[in-house]
Amino acid sequence: MYHYLLRVLPRPVLIELSVRLRSILELLYQGNRFTDPINGKSYRSFLPYGQVAQTKRHNVLAPGTLSLERHRLMWLYLQQETDFFTSNAKVLHIAPEQCFYKRFRKLKQEQYITADYNSPIADIHFDLHHAPFEDNSFEVIFCNHVLEHVEDDKQCMKELYRILKPGGWAILQVPVDYHSAFTLEDERYNTDELREIHYWQKDHVRLYGRDYPDKLRAAGFSVEENDLVSRLDPVLVEQYRLDRKEILYIVRK
């Protein structure tokens, strides 16, 4: 039903529905045990997230912004280790997350461009295998949890490298199985059930392993494996409900 509504409802209606839903959840979950650093509000708990038992996580979806662990970690990185909130950088945000969309739009105005294959909230629609931008177009790119969905991730990485300006940087997060040295990609896993078992989600076509940064380097990027969460106070890690294992992949051209 949710995906049907995404297809048929106008963008302003979708945004209004999302705002109303978040307002209701904030009232239901109000408290002071956990805090979402994106909006600074606290709650008695967060919501669960995930469709099936093997991937379902509890107390991870923030009621007010609908942010997950990775979103809150990215926000903290942008706040603490970049000039994103004060610079005039031109930004491309592919598959923009709801928790960031309005905040980044208000902050960056016309310098903030959103893109997706078919999302109604995106400014531009295109296939990432062939991005419709000139070389060296953007100083900052966000492209999170996209590359595990595309047919040819090497080609998409090359496109991201091509359109990033020299000296620019990007955050390119993907699901990573840190227990595996290599990315799992097998044409035999060709049904929703098999993909959900092996790739953690039915619309994923691969599951990255610890070789993910090597794949980014092969596309031309220099890669920083930023372990911000390990440098935070453990009390804040729990209060913000962050994933203690997550690494931020910051790439530069």
C-alpha cells in the first residue's frame, strides 16, 4: 500500500502525510531515554524496523524524523567533521532520505539537487548508470543504500566519480556484512526469497563485504574508512541508538 501511494499521490500530499505521521509518533513515543540528534528530540523508545525476523531490528527508527542508525551517524559526521552546514557547496543527493530532505533543502536552497530513478520527491529522475550531468559537476554527493540495488555497480561508481568535482567528497553508504571478506553476488540468487536470505533484502542484488572500499578505489576514489562511532562517548552511542560496527565510507576525488 505504501509503495502504491508513492506512485499515485502528488509530492505535496506525500510530504504532508509524512509530517502528520511523524507528529503522531512523536506524541506516542515522547520521553527522555533516547535522543535523535537530527531534530534534538528525545523519546521513551524508538520504533522497530525490518520486515523479516533475520533482519528486523528493535528500537532503531526515530519517531520524529524516521531516521535509522546510519542517518543519525551521518548527521553527526556532517556536524562534527565537515563544513557542510556552513559552506556553499553544490550538492547532489541521490535517493534523498526523508529525515534529511527538508533540512538540506532549507539549508542549501538551489545548491541542493535531489535525484532518484522514480521517487516523486526527487527533483530529477535518471538511471545512475548514465547520470545526466557534465563531468565535475558537484562538490558533495550523497548516495546511500543505492549501489546494492543497481545492475552494474562498477559503472555507477564510475559515474559518481565522473560527476564529482576534483577536491569534492561523497558519502556512499551500503549494507556491509563485516563478517565477510568479499562481496556476495551470485546469479543463482534470483528470487525475492533467496535475495532476502542472502542479500538481506528482496530488492538487493548483492551484499557487500569488507572489500567494499577496494571497489570504490578501483573506480578512482580515495577512500576514508571513518570510524566516528568508536570515538563517541559510549553513553551517547546508546542514547542516539547508533550501530557500533558501522563505518562511514567517505570518498574523495
